[in-house]
Amino acid sequence: MSLDFSTNTFEKGKIILAGKEEYIVRGGRHLFPLLPKAFAGIHQIGVIGWSSQGPAQAQNLRDSLAGTNIKIKVGLRKNSSSIPLAEKAGFTRENGTRGEMYEVISESDLLIILISDAAQAENYQQIFEAIRPGATLGLSHGFLLGYLKNIGDSFPENINVIAVCPKGMGPSVRRLYEHGKKIHGAGINTSFAIHQDVNGKATDYALGWAVAIGSPTIFQTTLESEYKSDIFGERGILLGAVHGIVESLYRWFICYGYSQEEAYVNSVESLTEAITKMISKKGILSVYESLNDAGKEIFKKAYSAAYHPAFEILMEIYDEVASGNEIRSVIEANNRHQRFSIGKIDGTEMWQVGVNVRAHRQPEKLSIHPATAGVYVATMMAQVDLLKEKGHLYSEIVNESIIEAVDSLNPYMHQKGVAFMIDNCSITARVGARKWAPRFDYILCQQTFTALDDDKQADEKVFENFLTNDIHQALSVCAQLRPSVDIFG
């Protein structure tokens, strides 16, 4: 896939990732005076929903556009439990910055839909009916496009459809925006997509939106590519695979005589702290290069034993997402959970051991376990290679399979626990992680650990591809475009 775009407001930059040209826009508070030009013709931006992204984006937009004639108005259901929270943040009926959901949709020039994926699927017809012709529909995830494709429907032809997708959780979008008041370059990077442009202004609207919520760097994608890589990634290295990897590794270490605490440290703590920080600061290859000779041999064997099994499950996940099956499963799961709520996973032995380990951490003693590193890096590289096969842009691959993992989600899991993350992310992610984590667990136990137990020799061809993979150059470039303040911190 090759993309380019034109903007009448912002300066476009070029980067070279693995020999491929891509175009970006660098954000910053110095661009805020350009926002009225970017949003030409827009008098009101409606932010619909108040869950993770809603509070952050509404407040960031309001702050960035202060002093202009552009109003930010939050739309919520009539009896929404979020109304007191929105009012506490200053969005009230009395000052004209809060209204009923469909009222706000119908009167807004740009409406940003930030309700849950399932709610979008359930209410999309009413949303479309409420949008004025010529208005702009904004999304921060492409799930709705996937749902519409499943049912043979489409967006109204007389509106712009754009997306701005932050590469981090809503609270981080707000927190780092506030850091940006004092620290240049703080914020959350985003991707943007133009799905429909009916008035020739959609690109500047999207870029203005991204700048206004504080994005230091803005990458281009398509709405279809975004939802495929995002839903796939949640089920892969970002959540589902991590869950399956650490659960299987914990039991494997126990079988080799490690104590419960040692097994937890060598699996979860090694992955979410030592390995994660090494990739974040120095790149993927540095994990292997940091080991001694004995550790390198263990890493090499673990990598070789895990790569193909992980690739197999990831291929299945991608096919399920691309075919629409995974989106259907989310909708069906949401219906089931209205009867039976989603249970929690944190009551089992492993996660209870983790509570104690986190309470008595000795950070200076945390290290990279080469077997854990080999399995985790192999899974990450399998995801990278599969997305390359499927034609995704390098910036999307790097941001959604590596940077989001090591700079956002893994550090969060290190502080709160993997189980906490699985139990508290979005419904779409929770459903996917719970569904696919056991598949990673099973295949690693059946193929990877049996190969390690039998001391099977490393696959030299697979490992050579790791050492020479062009993703390392792409990561080195994208790493320079990361926010100046850690996403989680």
C-alpha cells in the first residue's frame, strides 16, 4: 500500500521506512493558531461519548481552540451516568457545551463518535439519520466500517468520513497533552485516514483534529487498514498473545522447579519490564545482543521454536478479522454479556502471586530471561512479518505492533498486572484477548516448549531473517518520532 495526501494548512514531511516513502505531519502547540484555517467552515465540533477517549479529546479540543469561534460540545444519552463527570470537566447544559447525543450530532459540523464499538453498531442508523448533509463524521477506530461491510451497508454519501486514531489510551491522551504545556513534543502520536471527502476539506479537518488533541506526529493510514491492524493487534502481541505467552511460560518455569515467585518474575516481570524497556530504548535486536553467549543460545532456540507456531495463530486471527468474523463475534459477545457479565481472570494462583511480587519488587534484580525474550520477540516479529505480507504501511506496523506495546500497554501491565489490563480494556479488546490467549498458550505448550525440552536446534534461516529484518530500520526512524514524554509515566 502506498499513500500520499495534500494539505492546505500544515507542512508535510517525508520519512523513509525500509526503503519506502511515507508522509507525516509533525504537530505541536505552535500550530494551534492554524487551527481556525484547518477547520474552515466548522462552527461546532460534537464529541459523542464519555468513556476512555471522550473526556481526553473533548478537553484537549476545547483547550486548543480556546479563543476561537469554534465550540466544543459533548453529546451524551439523556440519562447517561457520565453526565456528572462531563459537568465536572466543565461541559454543562447551562454553558451550552453539553447536550443530548442526537441533538449534538444534528447540530455539529464535525461530530466525533467515541461511544463503544458495539454501541456504534447498534445505533449507526440513527446516527446517520441525524447527521446533516455536508457534515463530517469523525471516528477514532475503524470498527464501524468493518461492521458496515459485514451487513452490506455503507456511510451516507453526502458526508465526509475521517478518522484520527491515538496510539494510546484516553487518559494518556489527556495527561500528555497537559505535559505538552511545559514540555515540547509531549503528546500521543496518531494515525489519520480519509475515507470520504465530499468538500475537499477532509484532510485538513483530520490533521487539525490530530494537532488539536496534541499529537506530536501524525501518520497516514486508511480506515480499513486501521481496523484490521488494530483489532488484529489487540488479539496478537498487544494483549491476547502476551496473556497466552506469560501464562504458558509461568507453568513451564514451575515444571522446571522454579518457585511461584521466580516463575512469575521470569515470565511476566521479565517481559513487561526488562524486555519492554530494552526494546523501547534500544530496539528489538538489542534484546538478543544484550545477552551473554549462553543466553544468546537459549534466546535463539526459543525464538526458532516460537516463530512458526505464533505465525500460525496470527494468520488465523488476521483471516478472522479480514473476513468480518471477529467483528461479528464482538457484537454477539456483547449481546451475551447483557445476560452474563464478563468474568475476571485475576483470581487464579498466577495472578495472586503477581500481587505479592509487585508489592515487594526489587527493580535492580529484574533481568531479561532469554527464553521469555525469545518467545516474546518471535511472536512480535511474526506479527510484523504477517502485516508486511498483508501490505500494511511500515509506520502502522511499527506503531501498532511495537511502539504501542512497549511504550504504552506493557508498562501499564507492569504497574497494574496483565490480568488487570485484560479485565479492564475495551469490550472489543477484552473479548478478543480472552478468545485468543488460550490459543497462543496451547500452541506454545504443544510445539515451542516441547522443542525446548528436547533441546531442538535453532532454525538458522528463521533466525537470520530476524537479524536482517528491515523492520529494525523502520523502528529506528519511528522511534525518533515518539513523544518526548513516555506514553505511560
